[in-house]
Amino acid sequence: MNHLRDKPASDFCSSLLEAVTKPRHREHKRMLEWYGGPFDPDELDRETIEAGMAKLARRRTIGQAAFAKSRSQL
């Protein structure tokens, strides 16, 4: 099982932040590899994060509507 998928998003975010910000953390190297490189919290941009979350919300809404439509056609 993939441990990244086994956790709720909020738990995973907490685990990721803890691991990437503490070089002696047992998951530090693996989490940085998963993240794709060095982590710098100052590079996080609120507008980019909000735009990404809005995109995910739209995709979820479209997916839910498609699922509901497919269920009503049964």
C-alpha cells in the first residue's frame, strides 16, 4: 500500500511539512524526493494555491455531476 494515499490530506500535509523542514526526520529524504526537490515555504504563493484548489473543486463538481447523471440512467 502507498503510505501517501493511506492518510487524510490534512494528516499528509502535516507529515510532509514536518519531514521536509527537519533534516534529521526519518522521512526527510523520501519526502523531498516525492515533493520533487528542496522545499522552501517562502516560495509558496497563496494565489497559486487558491487557483489550484479552485481547479480541483471544479473538477470534483464536474465528476460528481457526471456520476449522478450516470446513476440516474440505470
